[in-house]
Amino acid sequence: MHTKIRLTAIVFAIAVAASATEIRFVMRSINGRTNDVTLTVQALKIPFVSSNYVVTGYPLQMQTLGGTVTTNLVPAQYRLTVVGPLPAQAFRFTVPQTTNVLNASDLMTK
């Protein structure tokens, strides 16, 4: 029984990873600085279904190291909030379905 549950969880995790796009947040290309900051990423349409699962809208918080951080996001529209030494900044971006690693600044709209 436990083996079947583990196998199902592994298959589910592979399916989820296969439907996400790797997004790189490079602060130099986002706000022109290399400071380490806290980034908050939140889906704009909540909840939504993407491929094999539902995204509930809890914000994802990340800390840059050397001004960069990378994560996987499912295709959707998101809001990025940058909190650091400068006043907080917010950007919108859309993640497409792709197997390429994308730079978040290339996806942003004002």
C-alpha cells in the first residue's frame, strides 16, 4: 500500500514539474541593481487550474543571492513585488508554457 502511494506521489511530482516553466529573476535586469532582496510572486487569477493541479494563490516568497533567484512557475499571469533597500516595486508578468529557462524581466509589462 505505501509503495503504491509513494509511486503515485512520484508520478504526480514529475507531471507537475513537466508543466512548469523555469523562471530566473535577475535584479540587475529588473531594477538595475544587484542588491539581495525579498521577492514575492503571486498569481493574479486565483484559484486556477493548470494541467494537473490547482494553484491556490498563496504568495511565493524568495530571497535573491547575488541578485538572482530561479524558480518554477506554471503558465499564468503573476505580480512580482520587490522589497529591498529601495521602496517596494511591483511588476506584472506572464509565464508561457515552455521548456526554456526564461528571464522574468523579458516577460514583464508595466
